[in-house]
Amino acid sequence: MGDAEFHFSPRPNRAHEIKWRSWTQAAFDEAKVLDKPILLSISAVWCHWCHVMDETTYSNDRVIDLVNSEYLPIRVDNDVRPDINQRYNMGGWPTTAFLTSSGDILTGATYLPPDQMAGALDRVASYYRTHRPEIATKALEGRKRAGATAARSAGELDPPAVDAVLQAVRTSYDPGYGGFGTAPKFPQTDAILLLLEQAHLRGDDELREMAVKTLEQMSSGGMYDHVAGGFFRYSTTQDWSVPHYEKMLEDHAGLIAALAAAGMTSVLDSATAYLDGVLRDPDTGLYAGSQDADEDYYSLDAAGRAGHEAPYVDRRVYTAWNAALAVAYLDAARRCERPALLGNARRMLDRLFASSYRPGEGLAHTEGVGGQLGDQVWGMLAAARAYQGGLGRRWLDAALDLSRHLEDRYADMRLGGYFDHAGGDALGRLSDPIKPLVENSIAAIALIELDTLVGDPAQPHLELARRTLESVAALPRQYGLMAAVFARALDRLRRPLKVTTGSEELARAAVRAHPYAVVEPSDDQRAVVCVGTICLAPVSTPSALHEAVQEATSSRA
């Protein structure tokens, strides 16, 4: 394979001397013909230690010789193939996985320095040659366990689960520095959003203070780029002072949503200025996936940076991440009165759907790669929000079409919910049925909103949402605060609220009055608040709308 299809460290290295293959049927066939184990390297364009491994381990003479002589090496980009990463990641990036020629896992690790890697290459190759019956037995057992995963994930919906997840968030909260846990510290934006939503619904100022302090500590410390704007990926320290310097579009989508919900408009404006000025392609309106880490560059002030080339930006466009950012921009545009964000969301979605969406066939993941579950569910939610944001009826039609596509291609007809990919590629462990908690929770939120908007018994979106959450209901007990998105979806299931209006002022009042408000556009400048099949009298002012929302939700409770 040519080097051009692989991304290596931008610094001097010899990783290209390894005869990497792509994840293809031909590569697996070659491994079987040669009777060699597979070395699977999962890296990412933005990943610092992936670059280090290219510069050290994969530039070592002995490692290069061993890999090329004893293995069939396959290199995969995590962002391009999240389905492969879901099944083979060994706890971080880079992932170094040793597989049978059929793709079953022998062993693995993350970063391995040259000497350790050479030793592992020797040991695994020897083991592979001499323990075939044992390997075959373990592989069969592993496949059986994987086949039962979907059934083990399912459970009954328990409303107190929202309280349980919220308590896990409270317990993990760091009162000293904000955020959750000690180190390393990640933004955990769904946990922040859960705190903000529940603070509003429960009238609990303490929950809001947890969320706001977390955002303030991140944005005022080392986690934020105080020159160019934007958040780094995570902090290696409890006090947010020493970050890992990658900047990720995926992370910013959640952070923009959280900043808007918290009303932190100064940081919101700075972060969106970074996104729009650096990651956004002015020709297409679409956003790049990431910007590389470079500790030396980011330690410079503005004058110092002016004389240096900025870190590499991965211009590849990922559908799920762009759609997630569009959701955040649409909410921030309305909630915080930022019309420029509405314009950017409009252009982003117009171009994204023009290039990646085909009615009845769903959304592609990125150029040359078919769609995955994350692309469909974030695309469905973005389309539903675009309709609510006043961008036109075609967006509701697109959201409904994507809901049908999910059922046709991704659904588990027996247990409900959705598998992470549509099953076209079954190489290695890709045939293992996996239902990711996050993507199924986002699907449920989108389906709940579609049901609120459409309310058609012939299109039972609410029942689909319920079955989707049931299909992963056993997972939150294992996930703790990482199940915050599930709690956000489950709570919406029992609090439907629709506000129908043609007034942007009243639409803004609606989203400020209730975190789950679904806005249906109309020609009437008044607003009608509905809960289920019960609607209140039309109102004409923001204060009257707020009172109507309070009345509707209290009567529902």
C-alpha cells in the first residue's frame, strides 16, 4: 500500500518502512495465505503518543524487521473507523493489538517503547506458531461471549436511574477544582449538561454551581488556549493546569452546548471564534476533525506564535462531529442570541447533507467510508433541531427519513436499540454485535423530539425511543457518571413538552424556560404550550410563556 493513505508523525521517522496494509479483505486473505498473525496499530492524527511511537518504536531497525518478516501489519485511523476501535482498543492510543489471521485478539497494549515492542513481537510470533489449538479454543469462546453482549446490555427502564446517575456525578465531583475525579481529567460534557438540566428542573442551585465551576476552571486554566481560543483535549493534572494539547471538534461540540446552557457567553464567543477561524473551511462551511498537539507551540505567547507554524489541522470532515456541533450551534444561537452561529449551522448542515446524505441510504461517515451509527443519530438530531430552529420543513423530512434508515439498517429487531454499524464489513470482530450507550441515548433523544413534533401513531417514535433505552438499560450501573447521556435521555422520556410558535422571541423564551422544550415552528406569533395531548391557551409574551410552561409541567407532574 502507498504511504499516502496513512498518516505518520509530522516529525522525522521511519514508520513508513513497515509494510502497512489497510483494513481490507485482501489484507486478511494475505495473512491467512502467509499464515501470519496480524499486528493492528490503531492511531489518530491528533495523538501525541502515536507520533512518538512512529518516531521511536516504528523507527527501530529490529522492530521494522520483525514486523515485516513475522506479521501482516494493518494500520487504522481511530477517527476514520470508530467501529474497529470499539472492538480492538487496548485502553488508549496508540493501540498495539496482536491478532490471529482471522482477527481474534491474542494480546495487546498501548504505547510500547522499542525494546518492549521487539520482545513482544518475538513472544507473540512464537506463541502463534506453537499454540494453535489453544488459540482456536480461546477465539471461539471469545466469539460466543461477544454474541451474548447485546442481551446482557438490555434491561427494564427504572426512573430512579436518573437519580442514581446524578448521584454518581455528585460523588465524582471535585469541589476544589471542579470537574470529576482526580487525574487525568476529561471535560465530561454530558455530566455537565445533566447537572445544568437537573438544576433547572429541580431548582437546585448546588447542581448548577458544580457545572459552572467546572467550566470556569477549565476555561481559566491550562485546559484552554488563551491565545487562539479553544479547549485542549484533557488535563493530566487534577487542577487543569497541564493539558494534553490536542484540540478535538468532537469535544468542542459538547463544550459549546454546555457553555450555552450555562450562559457563559464570553467563553462561548472565544471558543466559537477558534472553531470558526481555525477548524472551519471557509469554502465549504464544514469543520475539520482536530488540531495536533504541540506543547512547545502552545507554551508561546501571541507574539511567539506569530513566528511559528501552527500545529497541523486534520481537514478530514467527520459527519457525526459536524452534526453534533450543528446541534450545539443551533441551541447557542437561540438561547444566547448569536445569529452568526445560526448562519454557520445552516451552511454546515446544507453542505454536510448535500455531500454525505442520500435519502433512504443515510449519512456517510467521512469521505470514502460508509456511515456508522454515530453519523445517523447525530444527523437525525441535527436535522430535527434545524427544523425547530426555523430552517425549513425539509429538515424534519430528513430527520424522519434517517429514523426509518436506522430501523432498516441498524436496528436489533429482537431487543430494540441500534448496533454501531450496519454490518457491511464483517472482517475480524466487526461481526460482534455492539450497542454503544452514547449513540443509543442520542438516538432516543432525537426520537423523543420527533414524536413530540409529529405525534403520528403510524410512526411510533416514542415507543422506539423507549425500546432503544431498554436495550442498553443494564449498562448505566457499570458506567457511573459516564452514563450521564443515558440519564438525560431517560428523563426526557417522561417529560415531553412542545411549544408551537412563529416568534423567535417566544422560541428563545421556551428553551430558557425548560431544558427539554421542543419548538415547533408556525405562522402564529403567539405560542401554545402542550404536554402530551393537553394544550394551554395561546400566550404572547415571554413572561406569560414561562408561566404556561410552569403550569403545564406542574400539572403533568
